[in-house]
Amino acid sequence: MKEFTLSIFDPNTLLPHRAGIAGLALALSVLDPKDAPLTWEVTDDAVKLAWEGSDFAVVKWLLDQTYQITADGYLKVSALKLDDQGNYTFTQGVLSTFLQHSQQRSLGAPITRSFTIDEGQPEIKIDVRPLLSCYYTDDIKEAFNSKGAFKKEISLKGHHLPGLVECFVNGAYQESPEGFLALLFLPIACGYYKLPAQTVGGKLAGRSAVVIPNVTHLTHWVRSRQNLSGRTYRDFRSSGAGESALHFLLQEKTLEDTQQFRVNYCEVYQLGKQVWDGNQSFLKQAVYRVEADDDLLDLYDIARQLFPAQVKQTDKGETWLAISKTLPWICDNLVAAKPWYWGFFEFRKRNGVYERKGLVKMTEYLNAEEQVLFDAVQGAFSNYLYGQIKQAQKQGRPLDYGQVTDKVIYRMQRPSTQQEFATALVDFLSQFRSKAGRAAGAQIYHWIHREANWRQARDLTLLAIATYTSKKGDALDGADVPIESAAESDSEDAETFSMSV
């Protein structure tokens, strides 16, 4: 009798193996053991398997029970309990990660699918090639000898580890039978996301992300996964690798409130085209490890509601799901454990058009130290603006709010050293002294005269000016004025989003 014990605490396993063991546990949870050619037991930290006879026959039975191809051309996993949109996103996710190579799958002729994203909004129409066959539904004889027994070492390709490239000098990656078996079920445990395309070698190329969780308690994880409410096309579209990890961890947090058993971190593989490989479209571009932190996930949840993907329609009736350009910048900061507004100096220079209303709401989530500098700058800017309004009234002309805002932003953007920025900010705060600034001298000194702080202070200063809204008690006393950058316009709304479906 063959016996396999696949433990998530085995020191010889890597994160993909542990996630694969969790995927196997989930697959077994919906199988009937009565007619099975093997027996199994799932504990809190291991999956124990036992069988007699051919290894190949048992593994083939497990795969046949787990993976099926539907009449619609979807890769179906019964344990995931997915609806039509969920089956689409799972299939497309696996095809752009584990099964990206043409040797691992065959596809039919393109057909058009339609999905409803928001009630009352036009449907999204997507051209897709249905799946006809794939590695998981075919014979996997390369792992077995002529007698149907596992080989001692099994060669791995990219359909076992996403984005894996063989090192031709050292030969193929080798795996044990236990590790190979776990990796067969890795796709079930992962999260999949389609990222905005990027230009590589002068051509537009697609990108994807696969998120691999660190499962610490098998039975709890299986139970929580069984309660997952499906995966929509909106969830499948992500603004970047950082958001993919945060979205996945937020789902895990929603499913499992018990901190002890929750997924405590994940790794996200960003896959896309590399100029040195003309064959594969989804090679590893980056790998990030993201810790599950409640405060961070709460802030991400707020940001994704403020910068949602939106259904857009052209004059010809073509529809697409437009993705925010602001959200990936915020998410990349969050996963790097930086303030959410970090790099606003560079972000604003890259993006003449940005979602100001959402940024205004995000400024409500600054900490106490950040709020001191933020309020001091906005108070000074309010006084400056008041003077500009009075001057324009005397001259009998309307005030160009965007132009005067840009003047101050340029004044704060121009300094390139700590000393130059400190001088510019102190001059501005002194010239247009406000109530908020008078009592904040010590804190402002701390912000601008420490090498580690001044760039963050510059980002916060520019953010304060770009998101200024008059409040009761300041120089404009809550007056409703259109404080926007001259480069920003509602008529250019389409530029705020990437248009790729």
C-alpha cells in the first residue's frame, strides 16, 4: 500500500506546495469516498492519502474528479462552486498563468461572451477562445514510469509553477512525487487577476497576476473557501499586482474573522511579456510578498470604493471596464508599507489628469502628524486664494482657479533638495500665515529638516494644495470654488482610465 502525507508544515515545502495541499484538501471535500480508488484524511495541517495499485490510475482519477471542461469551454472545478462569470475568470486566469503555453492547452475559435457588471449599465462584451483540452484533463504520463508508478524525480515546467523558465545550463527543475502531487492542485487555491496591458518592445502586451496564499489551517481554510460568494468579472480586473494581493487578502479577511486561522500573507506573481523571450507571453516580471494587516486592508477597501472600475461605452456602442489610474499607485504604496500618498510628486507629474474627488476623500485618512502639516498648508493656501480672489474682483476679471493653483504647485515642485524645499515651504507658510500654521512650528520643523522626512513632506504639501476644499473658518469660509488643476477636466474623463478589456 502506498501512503502519502502532505503536510503544510513540512520544512521541505515552499509556499506553492502548501497552497497546493490546501487546494487538494478543498478538492477532496466534495468527493464521495465510497467508489474512490484511495482513502484520505484531512487534518488541520496535513492531507493523508493511501491506495493500492497504480499511482497513475489514482492520480488520474483525482484529476478527472477535480477538473472538467464544460460545453461552454470553461475549466470547471466543482469544489469552487462558481457561476458563469466565476468559471470564465477562473479559466482565463489559469490560461494566463499555469496553462499559458500552447503545449498545455488547446483552444477553439473565438466567440463573444457578455457579462453584466452593474445593474442598469451596458453589458461588457468579450471575445474569448473556449478551452477544448488541457494538461489537467489529459494523461500526465511524464510523471510515471512504464508500470504506472511515480518516478523518483519529476521534471517541472511552467504549468506547475507560474512563469517558471527552465535553466538550460542546469537542466529542468526536479520535484519529488509528494511535491508534484501538491502542485497539481495549486490552481484551485490561487487568485487570478487581469492587469492593464503594458508596452514591451514597442508593442502592447497583456499582463496577469496570480496570488498564492499562505494557508496555516487546512480545515478552517476549506470551510471558508466553501463560503466564498463567487468571482465576478469586476473582481477579475485589477489595476496592478499590488491591488491583486490586497483584494485577495481582503476576501480572506471577510471570510475568516478569526485572526488565528486567517491567511497571514500571500505572494503575488506579476506575469507579462519579457523582451528576451519571444515565445511565452506571461513570464515572471515581479514577485511581491504582502502581509495581511487589518489597518492596511481597511484603507485599501476605502480606496477601491473611491476609485472603482467603471463601465464605459463608445459612440459606436462598444463597452469596456475602465480601470482607475490612481488606485494602483495607492495600492503599490500600501503593499510597500509606505504612506498611501507617497510619491504624489512623481504621480502628479506623470498624470495631468487624475481623480481629484477620490483623493479629497482619501485625505480624511491621514494620521495626526500628517494632519498637522496638511492643515497648515491648506490654511496658507486658503489665505493665498482669498488674496487672489480679491485682486481679481478689483480688476473686474474672473479668477482662473486652475491657473493660480498650478502656480503654487509649481512653487513647491521646483525645489530639488531638502534645503530648497524647506525654504520654499517656510516662505509660503510665513507669507500666508494661517491659524493652523501658527501652532504647528515644531511639527513642521520636524517634517522639513530631517532627511528621511522631507520628500514625504513635499508629497503631503502638494497633495494638500491639489485637494484643497474650503472649510468653515478658513479664509474662504466654506465657499464652493472649483479648485482644480488647469490640466484636469471632466470632459477628459476617459483619459483617467486604461481602456483595455
